[in-house]
Amino acid sequence: MSNIAEVIRHFPGDLQDPMLQFWEVMKDEIGVKREDFSELKSIVLELAEAQNRTEHRVEELAQSQNRTEQRVEELALAQKELAQSQNRTEQRVEELALAQKELAQSQNRTEQRVEELALAQKELTQSQNRTEQRVEELTQAQNRTEQRVEELALAQNRTEQRVGELTQAQNRTEQRVEELALAQRDTEQSLQRLSATIEFKVGGIGRRWGIGSESSFRRGLVEILSDTGYEVFNYIESDKKGIVFGHPAVIEIDVIIKGDKTIVVEIKSSVSTSDVYVFMKKAHFYEHLSGKQIDRFLMITPYIEDSARVIANEYQILICDSISDLGSTIQRV
């Protein structure tokens, strides 16, 4: 059996001396029996083993503490990184929220654009239908055009045939124009002879009766012009409605000459402004009743007021105020 000294050597170094001192005191002061000593020895051994286990456990705890501290440090570092990551995550979430908002706006614009494209598609479809309808109309128009071209070709043949006929007619027309030119020359010669006759006879009237006798001059002029082959007459008609003077009256136009044109002639010893207006009213009265249009207006007088001449020019009334000019004036009319 091991003695107490051997047992104490199993203790840690810092406990061996105190245990030896304790053993010496116990041995001197209380006489320890061998059985007690054995029991004590057993207890001391258990305590030594427990101490070893405690120290081993403390060592393990120290290592575990080191690992825990290292882990805590790692966790603190991880916590810091996690916080930084959280900040980045929150920033990213904010960016994603902004991107989500922009995406929603873009989606709205896309939907609006899709709606516009759908409307444009609908309009395009309608336009296509109209185009197809127009193409069909153009096709029908083309058919009508081709038919018309064929008709025009036939018409061209008829036109060419007609041109040949017109060419022959033109030749006949030119021959007729030549004949008319000869007739015109004969007519001009007749008018010259008529002018000479009028001048001669009017001159005779002026010498026999004098210009102061309007009625005599009127009858003489009718007689002269009647010899030329024109229809010449003195016009007298009742104006029951008062068209000329505003009250019923007998209206007389001195001379009316009818041929290719209708000419009215007023003969007065003198002409004032009111005479011009009355002459025009009588001429319009004749047009109203007869339904005939008057082509020229002629006033024969030895004297006319300047204001009356202005009015006559406005109404395109030809004034003859000289017996010597009467023949040429009538020819010009």
C-alpha cells in the first residue's frame, strides 16, 4: 500500500507542501488510527482525482472560453458585416422600390402604348378595308377606262372620217366666204350710194323747209330711208299705265328703223337734259311693249345743251347736230 507521502506526491505541486504539513499536524495532535488513515487516504485520493478532473475541466473550460470569445469576436464581426449588409440590403430595397415605381410607370406607359397600337391597328384595318374597296373601284374604273378607250378608238375613226368631210366642207366654206366678200364689197358700194342719196335728199329738205319744221323734217327723213329698202315708220302708242310721264299719255317715237338692227331716232329743234331722259323712257316703253331690243339710239338736232350731251354720251346716244353730217351719221349707225 502506498504511504501518505506517495499519495501527496499525486497532488499538484502547489498543494503537496500544505498537504504534508497537514499530515504532520494531524499525526502529532490526534493519533490517527490505521483504519482512519486508510479512509482518509482514500478521501484524499478522491479529492486528488476530483482536483485533477477539475483542473482538466477548467482547462477545457478555458479552451472553450477562448473558443467562445473567438466565436463571439467572429459573431461581432459577422454582426458588423451583417449590419453593413443590412444597410446595403435596405439601400438595395429602396433602389428596388424606386425601380418598382419606375417599372409601374413604364408598365402604365406600355399599356397606354399597347392601347394606342390597338387603336392604330383598328384604324389600319379600316384603312386597309377602304384601300381594298378603292382598289376594287379602281379595277372597275380601269375596266370602264379600257372600254372607253375602245369607244374612243372607234370615235377617233369616225372623227378622222368626219375631218375628211369637214375638210371638204371647209373648202366649200372658203368658196362661200369668197362669194360673201364679193357681196360685202357690193354692200359697201350700196351704202356709199345710200349715203350720197341721203345727203342729197336731206340737203334738199333743209333748203326747202328749214330745220325749224320738225314734223316736215321727220316726214322727209321717213321718205328718204324708205327708199333704201329698210322698214321705216313713225311709232305712236298709248301709255295707259303712265310708264313714261307718270300718267297716261300718247307716246310718239319720231322714226324707228328696222333691219339687221333696230334704231330709234328722235328729231328736235333743241335738246335739253330732260329731253334725253324722256327719249330713253320712250325707247324703253317701245322695248317693253314690242319685246324687241333696241340696238342704237340717234338724236337729230341743230342745238343741244352741254349737260344734255354729257347725259347722251353716258347712255351711248349718238347725236347728229349738223345737216351736212346726217348722211354719214346714219351710215355709221
